[in-house]
Amino acid sequence: MKRVSNRIFMGLVFLFLYAPIIILIIFSFNAGNSNTIWKGFSLQWYRELFNSRIIMNSVYTTLLVSLLSTVISTIAGTFAAVGFYNLRRRVREPLMTVSNIPMMNADIVTAVSLCLLFVAFFNGWESFANWFNEVQTVFYLTPKIYLGFGTLLIAHTTFNIPHVILSVMPKLRQMDRNLVDAAQDLGCTWFQAFIKVVVPEIKPGIVSGALIAFTMSVDDFVISYFTAGTTSSTLAMTIYSMTKKRVTPSINAVSTLLFVTVLVLLVTINIREERHARAQERRLNA
Amino acid sequence: MSKELIRLVNCSMAFDDELVLDNINLYINDSEFLTLLGPSGCGKTTTLRIIGGFTTPTAGEVLFDGVRINDVPPHLRQVNTVFQRYALFPHLNVFENVAFGLRIPKAEEGGDAEGKKKKKVKIPEREIKERVMEMLEVVSLKGFEHRHITELSGGQQQRVAIARALVNRPKVLLLDEPLGALDLRLRKDMQNELKRIQQQMGITFIYVTHDQEEALAMSDTIVVMDQGKIQQIGRPEDIYNEPKNAFVADFIGESNILDGIMHEDYVVEFFNRKFKCLDKGFAPMAPVDVVIRPEDIDIVPEAEGQLKGTVTSVTFKGVHYDTIVDFKGFKWLIQTTDFHPVGETIGIILNPDDIHIMHKSQYSGMFGDYSSYSEEYDEMDDVTLLDEEDEDEEDERHEE
Ligand SMILES: Nc1ncnc2c1ncn2[C@@H]1O[C@H](COP(=O)(O)OP(=O)(O)OP(=O)(O)O)[C@@H](O)[C@H]1O
Ligand SMILES: [Mg+2]
């Protein structure tokens, strides 16, 4: 009796969670203009997507900013994790906490503070450029810079780094501390030891970190919205601005694509982690 | 004769104000087999790490060939290490683990002051293969070259670690309990093998162990350590026969250690009786520790003995019997090939060369009394039984 009611309850939860997305996906294949009445299957909205310059542009921006910020934050985050790892425990633990806070922090707070930081920097830059242009005439510095792809990239890199650190750190902890010593003992410099021994050891963590960072970037709306300015627009931002005009089924189609992308990434991450956990277990049992 | 290679001068090491090495002074000769021997946590690994360059001593100097090397990083030292827990590279197979050091291009030998400018030399692949296979043969791991590290037993991993260090033909090899995971048989074989390699290749070995038998069998020189201090340095025979204090006497082999008083040169008193001995140079009436090795004691009929005692326990140990004898409340361990049953009253005779005199030290009174000889084992049994019961109870709780 108890089991049945439990199952019904679970079913309801999942229904509430996924019903909107399922409806969205179904109607993205609707032949008609309506979001409520099914008029038959068609791919017309997807065709429209690929013909829309705005959407294709924002797909391009999204992919570019996600890829670049993933690469940068993966490298930076890995080195940061190694730095933390080499600290003494008493220093490391509080630092890790500080580094984790941005992940818990409300996106909107991160977004606004980043935006304010950029604007403050632009103001400072303007004064500096004006002064610099006055005192000499060889170089000309443009005094006016604006929010755009650059700031978008910086923002994404910023919020991605903690995720990379968090997924690399456990791999470092599992690693035998003596491995670096052993590599150096056999003639490696510290950096050679890092590349030849540490990286292969923590590679699963680095790859997971990169995948999470990429997912976070593709997924992000709030922070992008506050830091992209008027010249760049990510896919999520474009969807949002489309809803302000008229909710057409092409929004369903874009959203479906975005959802599927993130879903695939998340499933990949989970499968990888599952597999590594099992491999770890086998290693311990052996 | 042999030339000094490494010297530690007043080396101390502290971790967070905890003094782990206390003013270590030590020199190691070229081609010497030197063993650091001591109980767990006494600072053996830390000493090795200082010589290997993985930690810098908080005070003191490390000299190599007379040159200060405190700040030389490990990869520039002519030293290789076999780590206590192997530290093999899990992502590489056996062959690649052993070849690791050979694949790193190194500055040509003999480059000292201008060493940095010398061009790096790569060893050709064919030579790498030859040397690795040769080394794998030495450690009896031929045919394992493609095995993954995780597919090896502890003893096999240990031998890979030895091969990985030796293949680089270092001037000095540091070995941190390299035979700890081997069974007795393989351990003995590897002891002989290592000793042979050391003599054949003329490499200086700095060997860490807490197994005193291993140290006695293999070393040219033994350094006995405890609590971050060197207790005694010497040849195995000297360490065994002339221990400097109660700690060394107890740690190396078995010893009966009693309080005594040195009346004059060559005369010591204990159990209210004067004995002849071979030691001199103590202050008159100086309190001393007297060491008597269990195998040096001769058991004679009660009437003929210098001292009389009652046998309280006998344990058969293969070649000999461990016989515990009560002398007026102080229990001695005597090792003898003759059987004396519990309850028998026996006499013993001590010859002057069976008696070793040591100065009093912080260790006096801590070791060398066998009163608790059998009880210790009983207690240990009790403890394990209790633990098992506890676990059972917990398991039951989990199942509920
Ligand atoms: N990195 C470290 N930080 C703090 N304390 C340390 C560190 N390394 C070693 N110690 C301490 O230094 C002492 C000596 O350690 P060491 O590893 O040299 O002992 P050991 O003689 O090799 O013992 P074992 O036979 O158990 O290997 C120990 O008390 C240990 O706790
Ligand atoms: Mg150790």
C-alpha cells in the first residue's frame, strides 16, 4: 500500500518537473502556428531556425564563448587546484571554501557584481586612456570600451573556474603524493613531472571539470545577460528576447535544441563518473 | 681508503614546531652500504628525503662530494630513490615505469659549473630497451613488461620500484624499506640480490629498515635512530656487541639490561655481587646499565652457578629455547639449546666478555626486563578477541 502511494507521488513529481519540457518538445514539431493545438508533425520551425541569422549568430556566440571559457577555465582551474593541493591543510581548507562560494551564490548577484566591476573598470580605463593620449601621441588608446564578447568571456571563465577546481581536487587527493617526488627523482623538473605524471593521474577530473564548465556556459542566462552588452547575444539571451515579442513555436525548437545539448552533456558526465567510481572500486578490491 | 660522498652536518627538521630530526651528523662513504635502523616514526624517511632533496632541512647542511646541496632540486642530484610505498606510475605499464628515468633527456655527465649549458642527451630507444630488459631480469620480472602496475602483487611492485631506480645507474641509491611487502623467502633472496647488485655496481646504498636482522645481515655501517636522534653509528658487529645505551641494546637483538655499579675498572656489581668485565674508564662507583645477551648465558647445575634462579616459562623457537628465569624477582631471557622445564632451579655463569657496560641514559630502566614476556602476548590476544566481539555486535546491528 505504502509502496503504491510512494510511486504515485514520485510519478507526480516527475510529471511536474518534465511535463513543461515534454510539451515544449512536442510542440516544437507542430505544423501549425499554435502552441496549444496539434496540427501535425513538421520540421518547419527547425528549418526556420537554421535560416534565422540572429539565432545562428547566437548559437555561434554561445559555442565560442563556451569553448573558449572552458579551455581557459580548465587550464586555470587545474593549476589553481594544484596550487591549493600544495598548500598546508590549515590554509587550504578556508581557501577552498572561499573558492566554492561563487558556485552557491545566486547567479543574479554574481552577474550584477561582475557587471559593476566591468563598468568601474571601463570608467577607470577612460580616464587612463585620456591621460595617456594627452601625454604622448605615438600610441592612441581608445577611451571608450563597452561590454561585449570580451566581458562575456571573462564572466564565463570566472564562474567556470570553481567548478573545475572542485572536480580536479578529489583526483589530486587520491593521487599518491610521492608520485611527483618519484618523477623528480628520476630527472624531471617540476613542470615535466606535472605533465608526465600528475596530468595523466588527474585527467578524469580535468575532463569532468571541462564538461561541467561547458555545460554551465551553454546553460547560463543571467550572468551572460548582464555582461554581454548589446553587441553579443548568447542563445539563451536570444530566446529570452524572442519571448518578449511573440511566443512562436520556433522558440520551442531552439529551447529543445538547448535542452537536448545540456541533457547529452549531463548524461555524459554522469556516465563517466559512474565508470570511474567503478574502476576505482575495482582497483581497491584488487 | 674509501672516500666520503655525503655528509649531513647538524641537520634538524621540524614540522610545525615538532622536532622530527634533532641535530643529525652523519657521513656516508663512496660504495658503502649504510642502513638507517629505528622504530616507526623515528625520522628515517625524513632523513632519506633530505638526502634525496624532497625536503630541505630546517637547519644544517647537506654536502655531496664536499659541495653544499641544500638547494639543489632532486632532479639534479645523482641520487635515485626506492620509495616506501613504491610510488609507481599507475598509468604506465611495467616497462614504461622502469624506462621512465631513461626517457628524460639529461645534461651530459661531468657538467658542474657550466652544467647548465651542456646540451641534453637523449638515450636511443634501442639502448633503453636493452637496459630495461636487463634490469627486469635482475629483479626476476622478465615477461611482466606489458603488465599494468595495478595487476601486480605488492612484492612485484616493490621489485619494479627497485628496477626503476637502479636502471639509471645512480651514484647513490636510497631505499626506504624496499623489502617490506615481501614474504620471508623472497625477502632473503632479494637481500642477497641487492647486496650483490650493490657490490657489483659499486653503488652507495642508503637503506632504511626497521628490521634489525636485515640491517645486521646487509650493512657495512648501521645508524641506529630513535626520536629523531642518532643513538649509535657503527659496524654491525660493534653495534651488536657494544651497544651504546639501553635503547640500542634492546632494539638490536634481545638483551637483559640490569642496573649495576662500576666499582673500578673491570669490576661491576649487580645483584649484590661483583663480576669481572672488560670495560673501563668509568668514574668509581658510577651507576651503569649492564647488558647481557640471552645467548651468552651458560646454564649450569644450581650449585655451580654464580646466580641461581627458577625457570618460569619455556618457548621452543626452532634452534633454541627461549627460557625465562626468575632471579629474585627480575626475569631474564636465556636462549639455550638445552631444555629446562618450568620450575627447575638452575645456576648461571657469566664470563667477563658476556658482560657489556653502558652509561646510564634516558632509556635506562625502560627495556631489558622480561617480566612481561609472556603476559604481553596474552594481553594482545585479549585485545584482539574484544575487537572481534565488538565488530560482530556492530554487524548484527546493521543487519537489523
Ligand atoms: N610532512 C609531514 N608533516 C608533518 N609531520 C611529518 C611529515 N612527515 C613526517 N612527519 C613526522 O615526522 C616523524 C618522522 O617521520 P618519518 O616518516 O621520517 O618516520 P620513519 O622513521 O620513516 O617511520 P616509518 O618506519 O613508520 O616509515 C613522524 O612523527 C611523522 O609524523
Ligand atoms: Mg618511513
